[in-house]
Amino acid sequence: MMNSNESMRFVLPSTTPRSVSGLSLIELMIATVLGLILTLGVVQVYIGSSQTHRLTDAIAHAQENLRFVTTIIERDVRGAGGLACLQSFEDVDVKMNGDRPVPIGAGLLGWEFAGTGIGDEHTPESELGTGSNGWSEGSGDGVFPADLAGSVVAGSDVLMVNALSTIPVTVDSNPPPPPTGSIGLNAASGIPQGRIVLAVDDNCSGGEMFQKANQDTADSVTIAGVGADPGNRPASRFELSYGENARIATHDTFAYYVGIGTSGEPSLMRQRLDAEPEPAEELVEGVETMQVLYGISTGVQKRADTYVTAADVTDWGEVMSVRLSFLVRSPEDANNENQIRRFNMLGTELVTENDRRARLISTITVGIRNRLE
């Protein structure tokens, strides 16, 4: 029990505030700045990685296009002017009306656009040329095909090739004696109606070239009559004997050039010129221009001594090889900044437009198989 003399004492809690530790305004501003710097660094890395990816993807796309381009055109050029086992075009009896777009003896024919030769400077365009204006070839053997008028991009060369493709069927072992209008086969020919065909006899001593009249499902090839384009001469018949060792092949004439594709982009096109009209085939999108030089044999040996443009070729039978160069661009913007680039395409200086596209050049040289030693 508390003594009365003792006074009661109560201790009240202190009302003095305690000091609280935290960030000052200066520290908060420094932290914010550091965070912004780190964020900007991450964003910059992302943008750089994205740009690298776009550029790499664009280059890969262009390279894939170049590989496809060279594979297709190289095959036809290598076999240009081939006549199976025949030694000379003089051994072929051509039964068709009119002249061939590419003379049989020439094998190939080219057209050079003015101002794109060796030592010239040119900026690729997406405008189509007008008719045959601007293109020339030096021999005078051919006429610029009407089917190509208004379809070729100005500044791009044109290459026309005769290509031969033997069909994998054999001739009937008991053929009718000549003259006859049909050659029997042991299976369907697979050759569409209207195509140009070369038949070579068993001894490879002669052949006949004609336009085929019947369908690809027929087990024979027959000579086309009136109404076909170009059609055969009236009353044409096979004059040679064709046994089971004879050869039957399609004789195709293709024109390679740069036109405008379905997407509005410049594209490498291939157009059949030898028979019934067909739409141009778009091979590769993004090919801005094609430049071509021709290897000429000037000496005794059959090899290319010098390369000239189509305008300087006076005899296409002297062409031993073909050198082609393609400028391919990416389908989308691949660079951060607009830039003008310069390329050397077979001696022609190409100055590109001021844009962000990635571009590559591919150059190949193809020897003509049946002309080189």
C-alpha cells in the first residue's frame, strides 16, 4: 500500500517526433536520370537489333532471289542454239511460216538499251520503254519483238534465247514411211498444242522443225495446219524417216527482261516468243535492271576474247559466252537513312535512287555449251 506521503508520478509519452530516414529531392532526381539512361540504353539495343534483323532479312531475301534468277537463266543460256546431235542448223528443214524471233543459226540475240553501255552512267527507273525505241543490236538479224513493246523497263537490256528440251519418250518402232503428217510415240508426248518441235532422224543426219498440232495427251506429234500461229507451210509433211533412235524435242524461244510485276515492283520476266501468244511469266520480284555483255571469238580458237554489248555484235554465231549482271533490291526499307549508292555493272555505273532499300549485284558468266572448245 502506498504511503500517504508518497506522491503519485505518471510518465507521459514523449511528443517529440522521431527522425525518419528517406530520399532527398536530389537523390530522387539522380535515380530518375539513371533510370532514364538505362531505359534509353535498352531501347537503343532493341532498335539496333531490330534494324540488324531487317537488314539481314532483306539481304537474305535479295540473295535468294539472285540464286533463283541465275539458276533459271543459266540453264537456257548454256544450251542456247542447241540442235540435239545435229552439227549445223543447215541440217534442219524449217517448215514454219515466217522468220524465227531468234534465227536458228544465231541461237541467241540481245538488245542493248542506249546509254547503258561500258563507261556510261545510268539510274535505274521503273518506267516502261516505248515500243522498240532505245534498244539496238548490231547484226541486223532480228527485229525487236512486238510482244515486248511497252513491257520492258527503260535501261534494262533484253536477252532472247533458243532453248532445246528433249522429251523422255521414244518414237514408235514401226513408223509409217515418209511422207507423213505424224510421228508416233510410245507414250503421251506432254508437249502442249502449238509448241515448236524439232525432230531428228535416227542417224543424226537431218531434222525437221515444225509447229505441233495435237494435244499434249496424244501419243504422237503432228504438223499444224491452217489457223495456227505461226503455222507451217501449206501441205507440209515429214520427209525423213523416224525410228526408235530418233529424237523429239521442244524448241523454245524465250525473252528475258526487266518489266513491272503484279505488285508494281520491277521484276525479271520471261516471255515466250516462238508460238501461240502466252502471258509473260514473272520470275523474280525486285530485279531493278539487267545488263548483258557477249563474249566474242575473234581468233582461231573458239573462246571469248572480248566482251561487248549487243549493239556491237555483228555476228551472233561468234558469241561464245554471255556475261549477265543483275541489280536486286529488297522489298522493304532496310536501312535507317536514305542513301544513294553506286554500283559497277559490267562497266556501267549504276546510281540508285535516294531510298532505304538494301541492294545486291550478282554477275555470272555462262559459256554456250555447243560452241566452246
